[in-house]
Amino acid sequence: MLLEQLGRIDLNLLIILQVLLEERNGSRAARRLHLSQSAVSKALGRLRETFDDPLFVRSAYGLEPTARALSLQQQLQPILLSLDNLIQPPDFDPTTTEREFVIASMDSAFTLFAPLYLSELKRQAPGIRLRYEEWTENSLTEMSQGQVDIAFTVRENCINSDFRLDTLPNAICQRLLAIDDLTCLVQHDHPALHEPEWDLTRYLAYPHVQTYCEGRDRWMLDHKLAEQDLYRRIEATVPSFEAALRMGMHSDMIVTLSRLYARHATQVYPLVPLPLPIALDSISHLLIWHQRHEEDPGHRWLRETLLTLIMGKLEPTAAEPS
């Protein structure tokens, strides 16, 4: 396209289109853009004229993009990211920045790590804005598309797992935060605490609550058990670890989770630890980001500050088996 033709297009419309594609909801898009819903509707009308396509159709779930809109999204994301990088200052001053960073995290990682860095991060950068999103099966794609800046995630250190460290895309950079393993939590009057012997047979005899995360509700533990033709009796599947802890508080269901997170949980919830009676490979807590941000001064400051604060405050033996 000639520059003269490009000059006749309002580039602000492309930003509005991108936010609509991300939010799939006119009201939420208007709030993010600090515009009225009427202004967003008018902009959508102009976009439809520009691209000669309806772009979105209304449904019970919000705005559903057309095939043309989805095609545009694939092209828009790298273009807008390049423009953002173009206008970022060559230097980054945390004391004056008002930049927003999007952080994806499981609820367990947020609970574990945010207290270690948040107050000092805000002290160093009082104007910084952090937008947290749930870590899901789509987060890696969103990171590659520039929608997520940095993330906390967990990988399984098991050769048979599809969620090993080396299964992350090549474009994803990573730093290890902690090596961890799994343990169990039960309510304070759970009958398992009075068993004469705590072994795998008794572990499998009790009901379990499972956390659905990253698009799956079966983990390394379940695959290891299946190799022996053994299975847990999962009576509830919940969308977060906090929900699993609350289920465990009010029932005989066993909660199986990382030892680091369990140490936090026993300080907050009336739950008692029990060892996991099966040998498993360890898990790794990671900080990850896309390689496109390697040379971004602001992003470099954020990730280095997070790493310094978290690693400096994590107990050296916190992730060692007890």
C-alpha cells in the first residue's frame, strides 16, 4: 500500500479493532480504551466499511469475530507490537513509568510469589500498572501474539510428560524459580490422620479433589498411577487451587498440590499435611517471556526485578522434600 493511501486510514481504528478482538465485548473494550460505548460502536461501523465485512456478529456469549476478523487479528498483532516497540523510549525509568504489564499466572503462583515482590516493585515503580490474567492452555499463544508480557508457570520434570521444560516453544525464554515436589493436605480431623499406616492403598481409598488447569484435569501423578492400573477417586474437579483447598476444608477429600504452596496453605487454612505415598519426579516453577522482549529495557527491568526479589526471599530449602 502506498503511503498516501495509508494516510487516508485512521490508525486508531486498528487499535479499537484489536481490543474488540481481545475482549469480544463492546462494554469491556470501551472501558479499556477509555471511550464511550457509542464511540466504539461508531468506530466498528467505520471498520466494517473499511474492510467491507461485518467483522463481528452478536451471540449469547458476546461478539463473535468473523473469519475475516480472525484473519486480520493474525496480521494486526505483530504490527501493533512493532509500533509499540517503535514508540517506547530507548531508556526505561521505573520511577516515572506508567507502563502496563500483563502477567499471566495460576492462582497458586500468584499467592506464592506476589507477596515476595509486590511492595518493593511498587516502591521502585510507583506508577507501574500490572494486569493479571489467569494462566490457561491459551496463554502461550497469547504470549506469542504479544497479549501477555510475562508469566509464572509450572513444568513437570518427567520424561513422559507433555509438559516438560523442553516442550516450551523455542521462542519462549525461561528462568527457574524453584524446584518443588508434591504433597497432600487434609482437614484437621480427617480419618487418614488416624490410620496405623499411611501408604498408597490408603491414599487411593479416600476421595480426592482435583484442580483443572491449563486445559487438563489429569497430571503426572495420574499418569504414574495409570501405569500401575491404579486411579484416584476424584469426586470434585475445580478451576483453582484455592477452590480445592476450600473443598478439602469441608470434606474428606484429599488435596494433592505442590509442597511450596502447601506450606502457604497450612498457614491460612485449617489443613494438615500428609506425605504423598508414591515416588514422583519433581516439578519446576518458572518465570517465562517471549524472546521479542529480550532487549526491551522496561521488560528487562521487570523480569530482573521479579527474579531478584523472588529468589532473594524464597527460603533456600523451601522446595526440598521434607
